[in-house]
Amino acid sequence: APSAKGVNAETLKINAVKDIIAVASGKGGVGKSTTAVNLAVALASNCQLKVGLLDADVYGPSIPTMMKLQGKPEVSEGKKMVPIENYGVKCMSMGFLVEKDAPIVWRGPMVMKALEQMSRGVDWGELDILVVDMPPGTGDAQISISQRLQLSGALIVSTPQDVALVDVRRGVKMFSKVDVPILGVIENMSFFKCPHCGEPSHIFGKGGARKTADDMGLGFLGEIPLEVEIRSCSDEGVPVVMSRPDSAVAKAYEDMAQKV
Ligand code: ADP
């Protein structure tokens, strides 16, 4: 069915999933997956929602590590893959389907096919919200995913520096092309708080994402500092909202979940 302005795309309405939201970024390495994971866990544990997490970053799936999940999904009677669950979030990732260190050398059409399997071919059950960790960038792949999954909205993650903010603008334009509303901008690695003296350092500049959001008339959903614990918790597979629920960072993710 035609879904977006001027483009015909076969859409993938997933039964019993109320809303699908994307967590996107213009580049890799800005903390998109970290945000997706902590947001999903906060939505499940603090907002009491039924939450799924789809790792659409097929070339660099990090959800299995960040959610401490491994193994192959079982196949249900309806011939669908059963998502693997942890921290109250049902997850699906390319990382479950291929060997850990195997490179994925597929081209576009194969990737779209895999994503179709990983979205519509999954027995998600009833979900209030499916969080999609998008592949980084703002190209064809992101456009196809946005259309096919019929996204309800997108969050854009950025670091504060100018080069990253250019990508925010690109991302906003891309989503508007396919009529996906932007739910807001998240600034990650906003500042580094010195563990010795407590002084904040604005390594990548100050307030850039908030200003860009304001300039573009978009919501600003919060700042996440650069913190060793965020990285170490991710590497250990226990998202910081789970392992340090009383921390300021966990509160920031919880606020974000409330706003979404
Ligand atoms: P992306 O999905 O954008 O590629 P990731 O979420 O995988 O980015 O983050 C890249 C790396 O940076 C990971 O090792 C992650 O643990 C780390 N990281 C992300 N955000 C933060 C943060 N706020 N503080 C410290 N480390 C972070």
C-alpha cells in the first residue's frame, strides 16, 4: 500500500504492536544503541509498558551484548521467530542469527529481506511499543525501514559538536520526507564530569543539540553525560537504568521515557 508521500512501499504493519519508534543517528558511535537500550528498559520497568526492541543495525548489531542475550531464537507454531527477552524487553537482532564475528557482506535487498524477517517474521505478541535501533545514517536503507515499518515517530541522538548536528538536520529532513514525526532530539556525551574534582568538561561543545532542536522547532528530550559507567554497564550487558537505577543518568533516561 502507498505509505509515504509519492512513494509506493510495501508496508509491514505488525499485528498487535501499537507503536513503533525509531532511535536514529546520522553517524555510528554517537550512542544510538545505548540510548535505544536504556530507553526500552525504562519504558518497560518504569512506565510498565509491553516493550520490544528491534536491532535494525544489521551491520553492527550491539543489542545482544548490551542486553546480555545470546542464542538462536526458537520458532513458534505459527512459524515465526520468538524474540529473546531480558529486563522485560523482547529483543530481536541479527546478532542472534549469525556467528558473532562473521562479517555481514549483504547488499541492500538482502538486508531488507532480513529486516522483514526480523520485524514481521517475529512473534512479538502484544506490544505497546517497539523500539527500533536504526542503522546509522540517513540514506536509502533508513528510508525503506521507516516506510516499511510504518514508524509512529523517531528520536534523533546526537553528540553536541557541529559535525554531528549537521547530521541531525539531515535526519530530520529524511524523516519528514517519509512523514515520520520527530519525537525529539537527545544529546549524548553532553559533558564529562571529572571523577576527581566533579568539574564538568564540555568535550564536544556545549548545548549544541538543544539549540539545534530549538532552532528546528523540535522537542529536546535530555542530555546524557559521558560517563564510564554507561560504557561499562553496556559492555557488561546490564543497562545503566537497571544496574544503577538511582543515578542521575538513569533518571535522565526515565524522563526521556516519560516524554516519549
Ligand atoms: P551507536 O549505536 O551510535 O553506534 P553505541 O551506543 O554503540 O553507539 O555507543 C558507542 C560506544 O560508546 C559504546 O561502547 C558505548 O558503551 C559508548 N557510549 C555511548 N554513550 C556513552 C556515554 N554517554 N558515556 C560513555 N560511553 C558511552
